[in-house]
Amino acid sequence: MAGNNDQDSRVARKRNQPQPPKRHWFRRIILTLIALFVVGALAGIGLFFYYAQSSPTITESNLKSENATRIYDANNKLIANFGTSNREYVKSNQIPATLKSAVVSIEDRRFYQHKGVDYYRILGAALGNLKGSSLGMQGGSTLTMQLVKLSVFSTNTSDRNLRVKAQEAWLALNVEKHFSKAQILEFYINKVYMGNGIYGMGTAAKYYYGKSLNNLNLSQLALLAGMPQSPTYYNPYTYPSYATNRRNLVLQAMYDSKAITKQQETTAEAVNVKTGLAKTHGSIVTQQKKQKVIDAYLTEVRADLKRKGYDPATSGVKVYTNLNMNAQQRLYDIANTSKYVSYPDKNFQLGVSVVDSYTGKVSAMIGGRKHTNVTYGLNRAVQTDRSNASTMKPILDYGPAIEYESWPTYKTVADTKFKYPGGNTSVNDFDNNTLGNMTMRSALVQSRNIPAVRTLAQVGRNRAKTFANQLGMNLKGTIPYSSAIGAYVSSLQVAGAYAAFANGGTYHKPYYINKIVTQDNRTVNYTSNGKRVMKQSTAYMITDMLKDVINSASGTGTTAKINGVYQAGKTGTDDYPDNLKSTVPSDAMLDSWMAGYTKNYSVSVWTGYDRKDQGYIDNSNAKISQNIYREMMTYLQQYSPNSDWAKPSSVGTVKKNGIEELYVVGHLFSNAEANSGTTGSSVNNGTTTTQSSSSTTDHTMTQSSSSASSSSEAASSSSEATSSSESSSEAASSSEASSSSHEASSSAAASSSAADNNQHAGQ
């Protein structure tokens, strides 16, 4: 019984049951990993060849050429290189063996062993990336791959991807099949960027040391070999400590490669990195120093390239710009010779921008007169540290009044004593007079300041700022009322804004570059997409009034008149601030502007002096800005259609005192409506006081200053016009005034600026 019990026990039963087969899980994991590796490898190989088949072509010319960025004008003519114009190409037998050893030691120690791609180095770089070591950061590119990148790919961040890496490797393998190691090293040494617009180590030897490569010592050659990694920071002139560290790293690499002895390394490391540097750069003259004519334009193209992610020095791209080279040359001649315009002295300065009215293309630009050999000098055409004076009035005052309040050109505005809302500072004009009530047309044509500030107050600063910023003014915060007669914007911004009036109300942000072609023949196109920012009626009515600035006998821009040319424009002069008025004559001004346009081009001109001790604008030279504008626009219109603007159906005409005035269809103001709002009213410290419109008279003799209208015309006004009369405009004014008390201090401070208390602003 006991035996049977043993056989029937649970232990016995468990022992007698069949056991499941052992799980070979370890072997399965290994097999799975191997399968994944094989699949991944095959996929990687397939992807590599997929990318490789679309690789760009590479020629010996590509390998030998400079890596300079090339700049073309609007006619696809090469006009500049961002690099040297006289690179000194050195053949392999002219390159010291020491320099070759230095380059190979620091850049590609296995250069003579691999066939273009170093698989050991790639594996090491991958492991380094996993470990976070410096090896991984250096990557797996060989010298041949670096040469390929410099020859057919750009160096910007967008080209650091798997596709480009695969194509670099494929092309490197092909380069190694067709060229010897000595040739590849020669190509590389002559192609690398060495800072300061210098390409190639042979050229760099002359630039930095005034000698040929064969006359440099070990320390100097080691520095040149190490510079391509970061030519800016390893520049021995500007960053000697960084340059020393890099040179010593090259020397250590040379010792590790057995290219030099320990004694040679130690001796070279002891040499001051600045020893032997040239005090002058001899015959190495960058091409830009010969390009005074286009310096301002190149300055902006260079900055634009950086914004787009390209390094102007090393990208090696072709940049096709909107520059009209013939117009640029004429603009340069106007500014720098006495053939077209006479200038009072060499310190008299200017900034001029020429913009295509329908596209926003910057056709020409000049940033100053009498340039020296300074490259990328001060570009006054884009500076925003001077007030644009009364050229702001169509942008911030009367444009918004038509756009938002549907003011007709015969709307009455008051030129009576007035203080900036929120302060105790009076608004003045260039003649220190007030002329009573006048039409908006007359106020703009004669460039009266008080009506302009009153108009801004009526429209409301928020709406006016919105309108102006849609025209590229970039005004920030709560704008002071003094902005009505000038704000700190550039000639380029004004030209861009006026171009929108010229083309019927569409704003195109001005731009320089229309196309970039990379080294691997990829094309990136650029344009300025237009945005409608105002009604056609607004653009046309502003243009119609600005025509009179130039054509009317009472206009301030008559010097800019060109017989037979349909154009519109606005002048502007800016007074000295109160704290400086006692140091200059009574007629002295800071700035003089002329901005105008045809249907084809918009041109904005600033003139003045950089510093007060150099001179000042006065009545004898205030018209030079108009002369510059006239000469430039005369040239431009020789090669452009000349036609007048067609009145849109949204604009109506009505006779007022013998003058053909304009109004927005549906908003024909009656006599009472035309006289409402700004007529003799003063918005000050939140209080509106209204003077009788009959108590003031317009003392001017201009034909457009009358605000009278016939009763028959008043009867034809629509009920819709009522909504844009006194109630809505005064509501905007009172809301502005009520919020202006907190701005009293800033408004008072602003009154001491060039824009406030401005006797000359607006001429």
C-alpha cells in the first residue's frame, strides 16, 4: 500500500508528467536582432542609392572654383562676389609638405587610406554621438566629402541632412576615382574660406602675413590649416587667444600623426600667434572695396541672406537681385557728382530708396555721398533715427481720414491755434502763422501742421496707427500726436508706403532678392505678396491731392515738377528740437525730405547732416532733396510708360469754388458735414472747445482753400454721409482725448523732439 501511495503522490505524478520543451528565447532575440539589422542595412543601402541617383553633377571646374557667393542684378548680370577678386591659386607643387601634413592631421587623419568615404570614421562618429564625445560632434566627413560640400552644396543648416550626406558620400567616391590625392588636397586648400572675404590658404598667406606659403614657418602654417573650421573666431587679429588654442590643437594632431617631433611641436607652440602678422594686406583688395556704387544695396542683400539662413561668405550660392544697375549708376552719379545736383559741401548727406510701385522690388538704393573705401558702410536709406516730417501726413493723417471717415478732399480743417492733446505744447508751422479754415486738399498741398494734428485726433490714434502699420511703418505702442507731422522711419519704408498709393492700395513689402540658386542647382524664388491695405478710393484721392503738391503754385514740391510726367509727392522738413535751437540760425533745419511716385516707381529722398557740427539744412539747400528726386525720377521715366491714374468708380467729382474736388461715392458731404468736426475745434486735455467757423478766415490766396459749398450740392448728399459726419468723428476724438491724460508727460517730452513744436516740419 505504501508503494502505491508513493506512486500516486503529487510529487510522483508531477515527475511522471511530460515536460514542455525548453524555450530558446535568447536565440530568438539574437535572430530577431540580426533580421532587423539586415532589413535596416538593406533599407539604408536602398535609401543611399535612391539619394545618390539624384546627386548633382560635379566637375573639375566646380572643385577648382572659389566658393564665393555671387550676386547678380535684375538682368542676371554678375555684379559682385562676396569674396576676393584676386584669389591666389596655388598648385600642389607650390604647397609646402608641412601644410599638407597639418591639414590632413587635423581634418582627416586617414586621408591617404580611404577611397573618399572613411567607414571606420563614420562608425567612430556614430559611437561618439551616442557617447556625446567630441568625436561624434566632428562627424564622419572626410576631406574629400568636405571638398564636395564646398563645391556643390551650400553650408547652411538646411543642407545638413541625410539626403545631402548620402550625396556627399557618393560624389566623394566618384571624385576619388577621377582625381589623385594630391589633386584633391590642392582643390581643398585653394577652396576653403579663410575669413575677411578670403578664399584659399595661398591667398590667406598673403593677407595675414604678406608672404607666400613657402615662406611661412610651422606655427603660421598650423594656424592656416586650422582656420577653416571657424575663420571668424580663429582670426589672429581679432581673437588671438582662440587662434592660439586652435593652432596648438593642429600642432598636437601633427605630432600624434608623426608629422613633426615633440620638440618641433613645443617650439611652435611657444611662438606668439600674432608674430609676423601683416600690418597691411598688400595686394589683397576685396572686390567690394571697388563697389562703392552698389555698397548700400549689397549691405542689405548681405543682411537679407543671413536672415534667410545663408552664410554670405561660405554658402557659394548665386543670388539674383532686383537691382536695376543702370538706375543705380545714375543714382550714384546724382549723389556723387555735380553734373545733376549741386551740393553745399562734402558733409551733406542723403539716403535714397527706389521701389517698383507694383511689385515692391527695390530697384536702386544709395546710403550716402562721398564714400571712402569702407565696405558695407552706413546705409542712411534704411536708418530710422530721423523723423520723416510731413511725408508722414498722407500715411498717418489724411489717408486714414479718407479710409475710415470717408472725408472728401473738400472737407474743412482748421488751421487755428492748437495744442497737442494731453499737453500744453502748441503746434506750430514753418511760418508761425495760422491761416484759418481750409480744405483738406489745401492743408495737405501747403503742408500745414495744425490741420494734420487735428485730423489725427479726429480719426483716432489707434485706427491711424493700424493704417500706417499696414503700410510698413512699424509704429510701436501709443503713438504721440506729434507723429502726425513726422515719425522715425526710413526712406525705404516711406517709398514702400507711397508705392501702395501709386498702385491703387496694395502694399508690397520692399525686397531685394528674387531668386537664390544653390550649388546643387536648387532654386528658391522670392516675392513680396501684395496685401490690399486701403480702398481704391483712398489711394486715388490721396494721389490726386499729392499731385497738387508738385503741380499747384501753392504746393511745397514745385521744384520736383517734371514736365509731361504724371506724378504725385510730398515734401517734409524737420526742425531742430527746442534745446538746440539757440545753437543754430533761425532758419536751420535737421532734415529735408522729398517722396514721390509715378505708376511705375516710388522714390523717397532724405537729406541732411550726420552731426550738427558738420552743417545744417537751411533755406539755401532745403530744396536739394527735391532736385535729387526730380533727377532720379526723370531718368526712371525715360524708360517707363507715362500714364495718368484712372479714377475708380468709387470716387465721384464735384465742383467747389471752381475746383474739381473728390468724394467717396455714397458719402457726398453736405456743406454742414464738410464743416463739422475739425472746423475751429481744439481737442485738449480731454475737453473739446468749438470756435465759430465764421470767426476765422483763410488768409491764403490758394484756389483750393475755400470750404464753401453750394446748397444744391448739399442737397445731393446721401443719408449714408451722415454717419461719417460730426457724431462719429467727434466720438473718436473724445475717446482719444479722454485717454490722453496719462500721456501728458510723454507728450510734453516729445515736444522737445524734432517732431514737436516744429516750425519747419511740413514744408
